[in-house]
Amino acid sequence: MEEKLLELFGSKKSKRDAYILVAGSVGILMNLLLVAIKWIIGTSANSVTLISDALNNLLDAGCSVIVIIGTKLARKSPDKKHPYGYGRVEYIAGLIVSVSILVCGLSFLKRSTLAIVQPQEVHFDMISLWGVLVALGIKIFLWWYNKRVETKINSQMLKAVSMDALVDVAISLLTLVVAFVSLFSDVKIDGYIGIVVSLFVMYSGVRLIRETGGSIVGYKIEKTLADKVYQKVMAQDIISGAHDLILHNYGPNRYIGSINAGVADSLTVKEVADVFVRLKSEIDEKFGISMTLGIYSVGDYDEKTLKIKCEAQRIILGFDKVLSIHAFGIDKEAKVMYFDIVLAFEMVDEKGLKSDITRAIKAKFPEYDVMIHIDREYT
């Protein structure tokens, strides 16, 4: 059944988009069914927990609509105003779903508090109990299905939706507790159970807002992907070192990046260009990354220059918060020493550190000017 739906939705789209569209459509249908079940049972049993949950499922159906709209917008082709495409719309859609979860929790908290202040009789019967069990089964299915698809395609939107379904599973389980208590006693726990659930919902909403919001702001690229790119670059015979990999994410599996590669200064421009053009094409084809390849020259050091380099590196690494050095070079004719240093993120006074390193090196080698470029651990 799923394969037929994927074929229907994916005829002119990527398989990833088809998965999301199927999940969104299933979410709309199942949540509308849950709204009907819970509203009927909730009003007949006079349960604030179930009535609130029915409204929550109506909101969930709206979130599934947002998932579908977000997917359609995210796959729009680049244009003049947005040359990198619309892939980040998927993150925005995920953020909207996350905010809706938080709003749902706040609304649920308000209703539950009123149920404690002004308690009302809750009347469940066995038919209502079976209805709650059916609703629980549907929500477990929705959580399992969205989690399965989210894991397969790595979608922030579906991660938010699957978390929301898991929250609903918890709500349904607690509703069962209320139902059983009302069947066998007159204890009014509906409002208290509602507060517990609402706090859990709000916690989940805040957690998802942080995750989806972080994707919009920009997370550090996965180390696995970075390592694969470095390995690909270093596999080229003429490249002796690679540094400064930066990848900008413009939606799931959409990257634009740059990397600096070291080559021997004895090579001609054509020799380097032939390798770089082929490498750029292979990275794009294998990883889906539009990569810009920078270059720095690697020369042979005589004994005197090598001693200068080793002593300078010892001085630099003696400074706290300097993690590593690369692209080190010495222009003997111009008397210039240049290098890149990678700093820990807690180091904020970059200008002061550059001045301190420059003074320390010039105290040892006064004849050299010093050029320092600051890097961070972007990957």
C-alpha cells in the first residue's frame, strides 16, 4: 500500500518528498478520525482531558497540512531572489509544528487548572473506554509510522510530527487512567492528570523548538560527512593537505561549501586545474555539494627555514585556546610568515590574541612580518 502511495506522490518528485507527502496525508486522515472519536467520547463523558485532546488532534491535522505545504514550497526551484533554493522552508515548517505543540500544552494547562478549581463529574462507560483504546492504537500507529519515515529520510518536520504523536500517546494513556478511576470510584483526578500531560507537552514543544530553530540558525555539519569530503580531497595525488572545510546548509541534503587544498608550488596552474575541476565534479555528484576549491602552496624548506617554522609553531601552540595550525608558509624574499590558526569558540578576543602571537613571534624573529588568519571548527 505504501509503495503505491509513494508511486502516486512521487511521479514528478523525489522519493524523499513522496515519503513526506504520504506521511502528511496519512496524518490528516488519522487525526480527523481521532477528532471525531475523542470529541464524541469527551462530550458524553464530560472529560476535559479528552475534549482538549480532540482539539489537539485537530491542531495535529493542521500540522500535517503544514508538512505538505512546507514540502511543496521547499522543492521550489531557485530563482533570482533565492538563488540557493527554498530547502530551508522545511525547517520553518518544522518550527511551526513545534510552536503549535507548545501552544497546545499551554492551552491544555489552562483547561486542566480550571478542572481542578471547578471540578466536574466525569462519566466513562465501557463503550467510551473502548473508544479511547482505539484512539490510542491510532496514535501509536501514527507515532511509529512518522518515526520510521523520519529516521529513513532525516526530516526535521516529521521529527516534530512524530514527537507530537508520542505526546498524544502519553495523553491517551493518562486518559485511560482517568477512565478507569471514574469507573470504579468518585475521585476527581481529571484536572491533575491534565496538568501532568500539559507539562510534558510543553517540555516537548520547547525541546523541538530548540532543535528546529537550531537548524534554521545553522548547526555544525555532521562529522561523518565532513570526514568523507576530506578523504575524497586527500585521495588526490597532488594534494598534500586539506583544511578550512566550510559547508553551508540550504535544506536537507543541500550544501554549498569550500575547502582549501595544499599543492606543491612546483606544479603548473594547468596541472592543478585539471585535478580540481574533476574533483569538484565528483564531490557534487557523490555528496550533492557545490564545492569551491581554494589553494595554498606547499614548498620545500631548507634546514634554516624549517627551524624557523618549528620554533614559530611552538610559540603559537603555547597560547591557550589555539587548537591547531595549518597552511603555514614562509616567504623568505619578502620576509613574511603566514599561517592559519584554529581557535576554540570560547576565545572571543581574536584581535588581542593575534596581537599577542605577532609580538611573541617578532620577539624571536624580528626580521619577519606576521600574517595570521583566524579559523574556527566549522565541521
